[in-house]
Amino acid sequence: MWRCSSMAAALIMCSAWAAAADNADEVGKLTCTLGDPAEASGGEQPTGPQTRNALCTFKPKEGPEETYSATIQGVSFSAEPRAAFIWVVKTAAGAMIEAGLLEQSFSNDRRTPADQKPPLIGQPNAGIALHSMSDKSEGSAGAADKPAPTGFVILSVELKLESASG
């Protein structure tokens, strides 16, 4: 879900990521473990979007490990009280990697074809994206051969830096 004040801003962010995606560098992995459900908003329905708190660890290829608290919004979360998600973190080629790099909101890329899990694009820094570890490499199967994603769908992730070690 885009949280931009205008459609033009959303298009600029999409264009920025699309241009950067071809030259993206993998900078590390983000692992988030879901905790108990977050406080439900008045309009939240059991079958609609659900919000869960999470504790996340970012392990960069270089630099200290970071811990983030997170709020993850998704659809069809498992009834299990605990579950984990792993994302590959990619940035524009040559981007500066700084402490707190992931402290922002991420939303799914609505331009992603229906037969693929969308990456989560950073907001306001669209040069950072989270790619599900379950994603397949492009060209590994024809679109007609790929089944549609099943199970949960992550709509957004809000990350807040808690600590950095090392």
C-alpha cells in the first residue's frame, strides 16, 4: 500500500526502483520473527489485512548486525503465534551502507506480475528493496508454468532500529 501524498510521487518512486533494480546489489539478509498480533484497528477484519509485531535481524555482508522492531501488515497470516520471514536486502549499485539503513517503511511493488511475490520497496528511500527468499530467479520457468503465490501476502513492513552490534 503506497503512503504517498500523490500518484506522481508513487510513480517517481516506482521509476527510481525500476531503474535501480537492474543494477541492484545484495547487501545482506533481513530475518523477521512474528510476535503476537499488534493492536487491531477499528476497521481490521479477521479475513482482511492483519498487523503483527516482529523482531528483525539485519545481517549485512559487511558491517555490524542490526536489530529492528517491526510492524508487519499482511493478509492470510498463519494461525501460528510465531513465524519467520527472510528477505534479501538489495540497494542501488554503489549505494552507501550506513547504520539504520532499513529504518523506514516498505510496501509491496504493485507492478509485480500476479504470478510472483512482489519485492517490498522502501519509502521514502525507494533505492532499498526487500526480496523474499522464496522468489525464483527470472527465467527459471515460463509465466504459464509458474503457479500463483499462495498463503500469506505481506503488504507493508515498518522497521525501527533498536540496536547495532560490533
